[in-house]
Amino acid sequence: MNPLAALLAVAPALPLDKAGKYVAAAFVVFVGVIVIYVAIMAVKLQRMSRELHELNAALDARANAEEARDRAAAEGAQR
């Protein structure tokens, strides 16, 4: 006989009325972990979105500065 099967045959199972609170507690812990994970992901997404907007603004400012410099150089060359 398999040792695991022998252990399961000897070990008493919890009655359903007592096991219910353990199942409920495990479910609450599982849902809590999922909620914490989603909250962490939401914070990361918000931070990444803010950083992306800042990078786009910096890129636009850089492009505008290069455009202004090129216009000034073109005007200087025409004189």
C-alpha cells in the first residue's frame, strides 16, 4: 500500500461544519492577495503613465527648441 494512501486512510477528515470556516478564511486570504496585487499594478500603471507624459513633454520641448534653432540659423544664413 502506498504510504500516502495509508496516511490519508488513518488521518481523519474535518467534518463539513468545521471545515467551512477554514474554506472561508482561505477564500478571504485569496481575495485579499488578489486585491493587493491589483492595487500594486494600478499604482505602477499610474506612475508609468505619468512618466510617459513627462517624457513626451520633454521630447516636444526638445523638438520645439531644435526647430527654433534651425529657423534662427536659416534666417542668419539668409542675411
